[in-house]
Amino acid sequence: MSYQISVQDSDIAFDCNEGETVLAAAERAGYTLPYSCRKGVCSSCQGWLDDGDVRQRSREISGPAGGVLFCTATPKSDLTVRPRRIARYDPLARKKITARVFRMSRPADDVAVLQLRFPASIRAKFKAGQYLRVKLPDGEERSFSMANAPQESDGVQLHIRHVPGGHFSEKVLSTLKLDDRLEIEIPYGDFYVRDASDARYLFVATGTGFAPVRSIIDDMIRRRLSREVRLYWGGRSRADLYQAAICRKWADRFPWLSFVPVLSNPDADWSGRTGLVHRAVLDDVADLAGWQVYACGNPAMIQAARSDFTSLGGLPEDRFFADAFVPSGATEVPAPQPALATAV
Ligand SMILES: Cc1cc2nc3c(=O)[nH]c(=O)nc-3n(C[C@H](O)[C@H](O)[C@H](O)COP(=O)(O)OP(=O)(O)OC[C@H]3O[C@@H](n4cnc5c(N)ncnc54)[C@H](O)[C@@H]3O)c2cc1C
Ligand code: FES
């Protein structure tokens, strides 16, 4: 059995199979909607159901209704929907690749930088800021953002924070050797800059949320773009800002870029900014109306940033883009834990 999904105020319509999510059906038909975690946690995919019935996890929702999560909602009738954005997308652009471990390093005790190379003649197209999925031996998957610029299309660089007991970041990573193979699927995600607009870019990252920001800025440098960019990177201590030296070099070299490191639990000799990274943004930029904000990393930071930037900073909701590093198995935004409050 299949249902028809029509997109309000457009001539777009596509079929959705029984049990298939609205997001998956849109992608199969060659359209992409906003999304990030694909698990019903981060709210990136939420939109309006103008007409029809869906099941969202164990909830039945009948239109008209707002706040429907298209990554988990499955139709129970024909639908009319209103996503926040919809764009053409080539389903064939996503590839499954067996990648080889090419280099591994540890810029901090709890962060690994993993470089994977693709087989000769295989290239993967992605937009700076997107992520990939790694398949684990038991069939589970984990998502990681590319930290390299898309011009380096023969491989990927990943920044992986160690999660105590974590299946991938501890168990798999601790046994991984050079030349080992990993199954990946690339690309995923909606976290890339919209450069058709002339807005200034404000990046807010925590911990390894720096990875996609690094990819975006490296891409901007290679493309000789020079619009105003502010990068706020938050962590508990200096070690969490494991590539701050690169950001300082960018800020020294490019007059259009400024870098603000923010620590929530600094050493006594830290003379920089302190506190929550998104609050530092609001202290500096009272009016966010002329900016596009790209926030990445800890889901609790992203939730707070979205709410405070739109309510206190005057940021239009459609200028906030985010990738929340939602942990596997999470069914809601995890409450910040002392150890993970600002560093994913
Ligand atoms: C779109 C997207 C992009 C991502 N990109 C990156 C990236 O570039 N770099 C990166 O380091 N991570 C990233 N993540 C998170 C990553 O996918 C994994 O969730 C993370 O590495 C943990 O996986 P694991 O297998 O090591 O631990 P798991 O086996 O999944 O977790 C072990 C236990 O720890 C808990 N846990 C895991 N992570 C956290 C956390 N942050 N806070 C609190 N509890 C936690 C789990 O709920 C579980 O109980 C991303 C996630 C998403 C959704
Ligand atoms: S993508 Fe749907 S809630 Fe995260």
C-alpha cells in the first residue's frame, strides 16, 4: 500500500510506501527536506501537516498540526505537508564506499582525527558541512561530519570524540589499524552554507562540532570567498579546542574572519572568554538579524542557541542551521552532563 504526499503551495507530489517516513519518501523521489539526526530528536526536520494522518513513533497526529517530525512520521493516509524547505536532490549522489584507514592522530586525549582514503578512481561529492554514516560490524551506524574541504574528494577526515564505553569511539577505534577498512555511506545532511544570500556567517561549535565548520571555512578559503565570518568555539578547557591554532592562523591571515574561543571551565591562567558559548555570541552581537547562524555539536547547546538567538537576538528562525550530535539510542535531547556540557 502506498500514499500520496503533496507539498502545499507547490506542484510537488510523491508516493510514500507503508511504513516509510516522509523524509525517506521525499529523498527517494529526488527531493530533500531539512534534517540532521534522522532519529526524531533534534527537531531540524519539523514542519506542518496541513491535511491527513501520520504516526510519529507511538503518537497518531492528524492535520492540521505543526511540529511534525518528517524523519520519523509515517503516513496513515494521503497527506498535504509544508516542510520548512524543499529542494531537488540526486538520490544517486549518495554512495556506499569501502574506505581505508590512512592516518590516525590524537590532537587531544579524548579526540581522534581519522583520515580515510577511498579506492583509486572513486570520488565522493559532498558539500562542506555534511556528514557520513559508518557501518559497524553489527550493522549499527554512527554519523560523523567531514572536516576536510570537498575539493579533497579522494577521502575524508573525521574528528571523533571519545565517549566512555562507546561502541565506535572506544571499542572499534581502539582496535583500528592503518589499512583497515570501514564501510561508509556519504553524504548526508543539511548543514551547509547558503551562499546565495548576502548574510554574514556566524559559526557556533562545541567540541568536535568544529569538524564541519573546519570543512566550510577551508572550502571558503579555497573558493576565495571573503564574506564576514565569526567563529565561536566552546569547550570546557583548552584541550577541547584541539585545533585552536588553526583558527588563530585563519584569523591572522584573513581579515574577514574572527575567532572567539570560549571556555566553561578554564584554568586559572586563561584570560579569554568564559561561560556558555552561545551566551558569548549574544553578549557580542545583540542583533542577529543580518546573520546566518550555523551551530554544531552538543544538542543541548543547539537547543539553547536556537531558542535564545530567535527570541533574544532577533534571528529569523529560517536563518538558523544546525547539526546536533545526537548520541545513538537517544530519544530526546540529552540533558547536559557536567562532563559533556560544552564538548560533545
Ligand atoms: C548528524 C550527526 C553528526 C555527528 N558528527 C559527529 C562528529 O563529527 N564527531 C563526533 O565525535 N561525533 C559526531 N556525532 C555523534 C556520533 O555519531 C556518535 O553518536 C558518537 O561518536 C558516539 O558513538 P559511540 O558508538 O562511540 O557511542 P555509543 O555506543 O553510541 O554510546 C555509548 C553510550 O554513551 C551515550 N552517549 C554517546 N554520546 C554521548 C554524548 N555526546 N553525551 C551523552 N551521552 C552520550 C549513549 O547514549 C550510550 O548510552 C554525530 C551525530 C550526528 C547525529
Ligand atoms: S532530523 Fe528529524 S528530529 Fe532530527
